Amino acid sequence: MVIAPSKENIIFALDIGTRTVIGLAGCMDGDSFRITAQEIFEHEGRSMYDGQIHDIPQVADVVAKIKSELEKKTGLNLEKVAVAAAGRSLKTVRCQVETEHDGDREVEPLDVRGLELAALRQAHRELENSPDYNSSDNYYCVGHCVIRYLLDNMTVSNLQGHRGSRIAAEIVATFLPASVVNSLYTVLCRVNLEPVNLTLEPIAAIDVAIPPSFRLLNLAMVDIGAGTSDIAITRDGSIVAYGMVPVAGDEITEPIMEKLLVEFSEAEKIKRRLDESGDITYTDILGVTGTITREEVIQIINPVLDKLAGAICDNILQLNGDTPPKSVFCIGGGSRVPTLTEKLAERLKLDNQRVVLRDRSFLRNVISLKDDYLSGPEGVTVVGIATVALARLGYEFMAVKINGSQYKLFNTKSINVSQALGLIQFDPRHLIGKHGQDLKFFLNDKEQTVFGAMSEPARILVNDRQANLQTPVQDGDDIIVIKAVDGREASARVADFLPARDTIDLRLNGAEVKWTTQAFLNGSKADSDSPLRQGDRLEITKPTAARVAASLGIEHAGREVYINGKPAPATAEVKSGDVVEIQGSGHRSVEIKVTVNGDPITLPVAEAIFVDIFNYIDIDTTRTKGTLVMELNGIPARYTNPVRDGDRIDLFWRNAGDAGEDNES
């Protein structure tokens, strides 16, 4: 059953060219696009040059005629239209953007949307920083194509559903001056048409002329119009470059005018009759009727054809890395001129069969009219304008409310929350919270990690009911998105790593002993409330049998140690209530004499370690003055280094950024 066009499913597309305007109305019929009506009119004067509008009222008059005729043929009031801009003053930027991704979560459509938007912003920045960019210009992005996606530096065809820590997209973005776009929109406004999609003519043309299954091959498409010749290159499954040369069909017409002394419209008729056999009759500006053979006309235009072929081939080679493509597809009315495809093949060193014309008969999933008078290569681009609009937007309008604001969405198929948010360019970063940053530091020279808090994901409500990104959306739905909440950063204090009791009571060789744990943060004595920061070095003195014995002047070297009646190494850690016995040892009146910063200090103990020095000198380690430098006999020391009689100790602050200027403690 043939699908009848209606206000809900119709798409109206306009190809506003330098010489003609083609209008087309159609709708989707299953997986195919069905053309239901079309019309073509020529501009009455030279109101456009090189694809750019110069006389807005004249162009608007032609568009109004097209609109009126299509409304008669379809019986519908056409209010919205898809259009394409010509590549005059075209600028292209190729760039790649990479972003971090939560490796525990699948890549979703909004992640990809956000990635492509970030790439477009990067492309705009690169355009503005290019040497030939004029800061007074305002450029409009009229389309982009993804060349490839990357997941953790591996190329993939589709990011959705994958898991990885980094995702990237490489795109080619196309820009036109705002003046070109604004003049196009002004024409539409004058005839009460609302643009629903704007694309670039070569993007539209290649959408139907070279389907995705062909794009693994290195191909070139050339759309030769009246004012410009637009070029696109495919390779490795993607469209990799766009270009334009300001030479096209009008340049072919001009030498006919000069040689035969005819006006422009008469020269155009002569050029179009080159497809026919026999002599061509014409009337010059003096009213004299003349005849000329097809071969004589080709001889007149031959130098211009050489120039056109040269400009097109030079641009193709430039875009394709100085390498000829495997084949060239030619569309547009200008491609009909005899010998042009042969000249392109010769310059690209390709067989003539590799440079071919493409008309509507080659287009896949396109159902043409029975009497299709625009079936030739000139009728391809307008079909692409329609199919690009359908692919991007669809053909069914729906009104939804998102976070209190009203939006009108234009889509063909059932739409879900993810697609609705993508169409309004909702920032995907609001949907995905970040986990709190972990805190990493060193405890007694071993790296420790305190994990940050988990993030709270976004909440989505559709009509006050819990929903998710895949929830279908209907006309009139009310969508509320409660933004994700980032997790808190990890935090810790010295107290979190001190033993439950920092002072313990035990018995050593029958005597009651108290031991107090000490903490040093980045070389300075630290309070229990001191916060820990990234990369900090925390040292906590643990109570061992040897350390407790040394603090009381009890010799343990070479003697047997018992903890609670069981043999134990001197390095064993003791706890409150333990009974420690060191056989054959007793209190010894032994002193250790050292110098600290040149001053003699006597330690009333038999054994000591470096940290014990702080109990016998006056130094304020709670107020840092830089980095505390500790040296034992001229060598950097650690808190646990043993100190012996006669040792030389140096302690001083080294200010950050100072080279050789030290402050003694």
C-alpha cells in the first residue's frame, strides 16, 4: 500500500542553486523515501553568483512559486523546509577530542552526543586560531561527519554499549560565513517557511550518491552546479574531507555567449542541447538566426572544460593526499557536458569507466515519480537534502516539557528520553556524576589509599514517574531531570591511623612503664587532628620491645626477650598490659653524647633512635617553615636510624624554592 503524504509525514526540501531552484516533497514509505511531488524554476536574472544569494527578493519570488506549485500538487500547506547551503567560502576543520569515561558504565547515546559536541567546539576553536581566520567573521557550522570513534585508543565503529576509561571522536566539521546562512534564512522568512534542517550541499549529495556501504572505498563525489563544484571524499567507511572550487557550469556558458553573441539564457539552451544529435539553432542579440554543430560548440568550450577539470582534479588530489581515488561519481547539471568526465579521468589517470555520472536510477531506497523529469544528475542533491533532514530529525512533531521549558521535537520514530535530551543539546555531564577523588599518601613508607565517596546518579522522572534514558517519550510528556551529584573527595586525619590507645601501660623487667605513640607528618611532629593531603608522608612510632627498653636505658642486644612468658624478637610490637622480660639485663647508667647543630647534648639512655632526639632539644615542629632536613653524620637520616655515642646531628628547615639557603632550627 502506497503511503499518502500528510501534514504529519511530509518533508519539503529545497535545492536553491545558482541557475535553478528545485523543490521536492516526499515521505517515508517503509524503509524507502517516496517522492510525491517536485518542481523546478530558473532564476529570471543573475540573482545568485557561485551559489551565494545576491538578490534576496528575486530568489524569494522563485521559492514562493515552487512552494505554491507543490502545495497545489500535494494539497497540503507547506510551512517547514529542509535546505542546504553551497560550499562557497567553505572552511573545513578536522580534529579529534578525547574525554575520560567511567569504565564501570556502558557508553550511552548522550555520552556520544556530548563527545561530538565537544569535538565541534574544538573545531570552532581551531577555525578561529587558523592563520586565515578574520576575527570579524562569524562562521556557522553547517554539518559534520564522524571519521572514527576510539575506545581506549582502539578504533570502533560505534561507541554505544562499550566500557572503557577513555572515549574519543575524530570529526570533519564544515563552516560557512554567517552572511551566507543568514541570506538563505532571510529568503525562507520572506515566504513564511521555517527551516527544520540546514546542511551543506556536498553532505546532502553524498548521503544518497555514495551510500555508507560504498564508503570503505576511496571514492570522490563531485557535484557540478552552475556556480560551484562541490567535492567530498570517502575512505575507510567515513567521509573524510569536503572541498569546493568556484568554477562550474556558468563558466562553460560564458564562452558560448562571447563566440555566438547570444544572451546568457540562449547560451544555456545551446549548452543543454549538447546531449542531442544534429545541428543546434539559436538567435543572437541582433535577432539573426544561426546554426552550429554539436562538435563546434564543444570546440568553443574545450578550453574552459580543461580549466574546470583541472581545478576539480587539483582539489580532489589535495583532499585525498595527492593520490587519485579509486573512482569519481559526478552529479549536478554541469556534469552532463560531453567530454567532461573523460577529461577528469585523464587528469586523475583513471580509466574512463571509473569516472561516471550518477542519476536517480542509482539511488537506493528512493521511489521516484513515474514521469520523473528530474531523474538526471541534477535531481540527486535535492533528494539528499530531504533524506539528511529525515535522518537527523524525522518527520513527526511532538511537544514535550523538559525541566519546565517547552520544546517542540521533530522526529519520525518513537523517541526516548535520551534522544529528547540530545535534540535539545542537554549537557550530558549533568547526567553522570564523578566519584570523589581518592586520597593517596604514605604511612611508614607504604602507600595508602582512602577512597572518595561514590557519586549519586541523575534521577529522571517522566510525568512524575521514575524513568531512565531509554524510557519512551510521548507527545505532551513532562520530563524532569534531577542532576547527578558528584561524590565527596576523600579526607583523613592523623588520628585515623593512630592506635586506639596512644598511651599504653606495661611491665618491663618488673617495672611499670608508660609509652606514648608519636606521629610525624612530612618531617614535623603532628597533632592527631592534622589533615592528610595528597602525597603526604606520615610516620607513626610503634611500641616495640626494643624501643621501650631503649627509652629506659635497658640493653637488649644479644639478650633473650620474652613477652608474656613467650620468646619474641626485640622488634615485636607490644600492647597495653603486656609483661616484657629481657633476661640478663638491667638498668644501666649509660649516656649517649651527641652534638645537635653543633651543641653538645647528653641522652640519659643506653640506646636511642633518631626520633628520640626530639625529646631532648627545643624545636617547634608544629609550625612548619618549609621542609625539615634531618642529617646524621652528614647523611640524610630517618626517624628509625640508631643514634650512637659521638654522632653528629643536624636539623634545619629548608624553605620551598630556596637553593642553598637554610634556616637552622
